Amino acid sequence: GGEGAGCREGVPETLRAKLWRALAENGQALKPKEMRESCAFYDAVRKDARRGEGVDVVVDVCGGHGALGMLFVAHGAAKRALIIDQLRPTSHRGLLNAWGPFLGAEKEPITYEERPLQVALPEVLAKHGSRCFVVACHACQFLARDIIDCCLAAGASFAVCPCCPKDEQGRVQAAAQAMGVDFGAAMVLAEMGRLSVHCDVRLRTFDSAVSPMNRILLGRAGPATSTAEDVSSKREAASRLQAAYERAQRRRPQDVAPSEDRPSGRTGITSAELQACKASKTLATDQKEYEEQLLRKSTAVASILRPLAGGEGRLAERLLSMDDGMEVRRSPVKHFRARTVVPLGDAREEGAEGLFRFVADPQGHLQLVATLAVDTLLPPIAASLPLLAELLSGESRALQAGLRCLKFHASLGGEPRQLLVCLIYGPDGEAPTEEALAVLREALHARLASTDGTAEVTVMAQARNVQRCVPEGRDFVDERLTVAGRDAPLRYRQPFGQFSNPNPHIAIATAEWLSDVIRTSVGSGNGDCANTDLLELYCGAGSHTVALAPLFRHVLAVEINRHLVTGCQNNVADNGLENVTVVRAPSEEFCKRVLKKRSYQIREKDGSTKLQLEFGCTIVDPPRAGLDSLTLEAVTGYDHVLYVSCNPEALKRDLDMFLGTHDVCRLVLLDHFPFSAHAEVAVHLRRRAAAAAAAEAA
């Protein structure tokens, strides 16, 4: 039974209904959402908790009021519950009083450890051993990992539901974006891969309508072991793999005479090779084909959002048509990609994934294989690919040893343009010396100059926690973007390895669209600055901040990642902006508190108030999973919301909530990734109450 479930005549009242009724009768004001999440979590893992000899103690980590742990005891899935949290809320005592009659005959069925989990959990597990079952509902990514690692060390089973996925290195997020996979799901899968060598790990889920953070990592005690059957299976797999290699060896290119299109010893890519790529249709950069693909994207976006259309307070149908209200910002069909990765592969790996790939011929000369036209890359990268294939096959051939891939990052603006090339080595590779990198840099710079491709070149190498850079310390690209309405190009320092927009043309288009919305709708409507302050959560290195700051009284830019905070501060200073405050948030909770209050005090060193900010507008640019429920609830209180989405499905879910209070005034399709299925959408939402007040004032 759910909340408020009662007893129909002749039908016994369920235990769950009794628990809800007890809460109501005792006047407990716990949030229904939190109770629904605890119940959904328990239902998802209760059978697992009852496996084998059962559970003596369920340990509810980051348990707060302790409802989850109490549910295990009330339902008989555990004899006792121990709650761990740094601060025991007053709601815990009320809940314990309400549910006490249902918590069994144990003398102290519920105990509380009011200490940090990193201290308390290892002690609890050492005391109770393998008869513990550790649970955590919505622990943040870092705490979830701490909990799991404690359980692995103690050999205890666990069920943990991570929330607020974080990927400081950005590698999983980049891979998820490249594959079109939900970032939260990718992080869960990555964690399952990490855990699979330590325990039997499974995935459990509950209804996403209860919470979008609905994935539970279930780990059963005991390390993963290899049985005789496992060993036999691995041997059979190895034999099949060996046979496949032998078949491939007989088809290797060294058994075929060199063709006229690929003379012996020649490096680089030929027109014949481009035509031979399996994905040859994707190699075209034809404007007509691009427009056809763009039409398919807009139709797909319209199809996803159409269930929200129709009727008062719903999405306007006109916003779903390119011929009417749906705005589109087109990318150039050539020279739009500012970043790419080029793996090194073997000639036998013709089916290997990747838009670009260096493949060695029988003599060890590198050839470039592409599934997308090279002229989609910014000119410095496009020009450098064949030159690097030639250099790494010749005078810098020693750098091939252990080389896994090359990463490229170039600038669109500035004179000269900038090019950063990073050589990434595998676990068996050694980072080249700075002298060797300098030789490669000088040779690449000279050959680019001879092909009218002058660029300021940086060459880096990374291997086993070693990074070398020539010139020393220049592990970044300085971008210059010209945005309409600004007197000078915007300056962005983009550190290697940190997020930056891969399509600078659409970065400009996004900045111009957001600026236009603010000038015409958030401001007075005549192009003046908005008479309000802007809150930008998760601001990154300040791509939106720098573009929009002159249009507001003040901007509070909040970020958790310390490297991005430093980058944002540098970019704000480089652009001469004095109305921006960049704050490093200590936690997700801090961000949500600021968001919910819709105000913030900037203080002097002596504690006095320097500036009182009142936010009438916020920008949200969430990962593919969209906004979590708490953030979504807080954002609906803002007069103006600028929502930039990389996942139309998540946008649809969130807009369904917004449409109860807001109207979608404008919608734009931002084509960051031409010749792919990926589509980004931005919308401007305006709270109806604010619109009515503005109309009355006018």
C-alpha cells in the first residue's frame, strides 16, 4: 500500500499501509517523496537481503531519519538496524516513536551512530562481520564509493544507490557523450566494471517516477573466484581468439601487392582510401545532405516533445516546426570540430571504432583511416594529421613505442591559430623526453608553415602519471570567439583534459541566442541589461558566464571542480568582467540551497554584507540525465529559466514539470554535431505569474 492507503472493508490492512497511518497519527511531517524513495529502495532489494542465512543487522549509511533501515526491521528482513550519519535529525526520534510497535521484539532494534561514515562504518563492519547488509539511498558519487570500498574490505554485502554522478577527469562523461549514452548510466556501468573483480555485483532499479536516480548497485559478499568451469571456458575462448588471429593474418595487407593509390612507403591518406571506408556515406560534407540530416533531427526532436503540446498551459505546437517557431542554429559543414582523438591500431583492426584512426602498414608506416571527412576538423588539425603520420613513421618513429592515441585541440579564432597535440601512452609506454617532443614540435610547425597552415603548436605527452609539455606549462589552448554585440572577441583559456565546446561555431551561436533572449525577454525588451542578477550553477570554465555577464547586474557562477573554478576565474579576469563572483561550492547540497533561496550575500572580509544578490534568472545546463528532482523543484520558482539540454528525452521529462508554472517562450535546435544523430536543444521558460505581473505593470 502507498501513502494514505487504508483498509477496504473485508480486506486486511497491509503492513505498509499501517506504517503510513502510524506516521499520520503521530503527526510526523516527513516528506512523502523521501518515504516513497525509501519504500521503493527496500522493495527493490528485499529479496536479496533475505538470501542465504538472512541478515542480523542492516546498516543504513547516510540514513538521516532512518526510515530505510527501519523498513528492513519492520518487514522482518533484518533483526536490527544501525543508522550512520554525521547529524541525527529531529525527525528520527519522531519516526522511531511512530514505528516502534512494528520493529520486532529486540531490546534495541534501532541504534544510531552519529559519526562520519569513514570512521563509523569500518568499525561497525569489523564488529558484525558478514551478517551485515549495508544500504545507502542516494549517497553522492564520492560517498557511495567510500561506502562500497569499506564493504569490499570487510567482505560485507551492500546495496547502494549513487546520486549526483561526478567524473572529475571527464573521461566517462566524454565516452558517454560520444556513444550517446546517459551519463548516469555510464557511471553506474563503469563502477560495476570496477567492482566485478572484487564481488558478485548486480543492478537493481525502481520506478523512475519515484526518483530519476533509481539505479542500485548490489554487491554480494565474497570475492569473485574462478571455478574449474570458468578456467575451461577461458581456455576455449583463448583458442577461438587464436584461430581468429590466424585467419586474419592470412588476409593481412602484406599479402597484397601495393596498389597505385598506395605506393610503398607513402604515408597519409589517399582519395581512394576515403572512398573505400565502410561508412563512405558519412564522409560527404555536402550542404544538401546536411540540410536533409538537420531536417531529420528537427523532426525527431519534435516527435519527442509533441506529447507536451496542445491546450492551454502546454507547449505551443508552433515551436515544433522549423517552418514556424522552432529556431535552428546551423553549423558549417566543414571545419567545425575543435577536438578529436585518433587511436593507433593494427591493420587487422579494420572494424575498430573511431572517426579517425592511424593504422600501420607492414613496414610500420602510419596510414590515416577515416569514417568522417577530415575537412570536418578545424584547419590546424586537418592539416596536421597526414603530417604527423609522416613524422611518426620517419624521424620521430621512436615515439610510436607504447603510443595508444593522439588527442588534438585547436582554436578557431586568434592569430595565429593554436594547435595542441597530446601523445597518450599505454601502461607499458614511457613518456618521451622534452627534447624528443621539441624535435616533433619544430618539425610539425615547419611543415604546417610550408602548407599555408601556420599555427602556434604545443606538443604534450602523458604516460603513467607523467606529463611533459613543450613549451613547458602550456597545457591549454587560448580561444578567441567573436560574438555579435560585443566590442571585442571573447577570450577563453581551455585547459587540456577539461570540458570545452567541441564546435566553436555553435558555441558562438549559443552565446548569441542566449544573449538575444536576455535582451528581448529578461530585460526591458529594448535591448537594455536585465535589472536582475543571474545564478549559474555548474558554470564550468565560464563559457556562458563570460558571454552573458554584461547583460546582468551581477552574476554568481558556482562550480564544484576546483580546476574549473580556477579556469572560470581566469576567463572572467581576462575579459575584464567586474560583476562576476565565482564560488567553489563545497557540495551539491550547497548548490541546491543557493538555488532554492534565490538570493545570496557576498560578504566583506569582516563579515559585513558587500552585495545582496536577488536572482530573477538562472541557467541550467545539466548532463544527459537532466535535472534531479530537488533541483527541478527549486528551479520552478525562478521567473526566467534558460535550459540548455543535450538530451531531448530528459528535456521532455523536465518540461512536463515546468509546464505547470512556466511557458516555453522560445526553443532552438543547436547543431553541435553535424552528420550525427546527436541534437542539443535550448529553451527559454518564463513563469506565468511573472509574465502576468509584467503585463499588469505595463
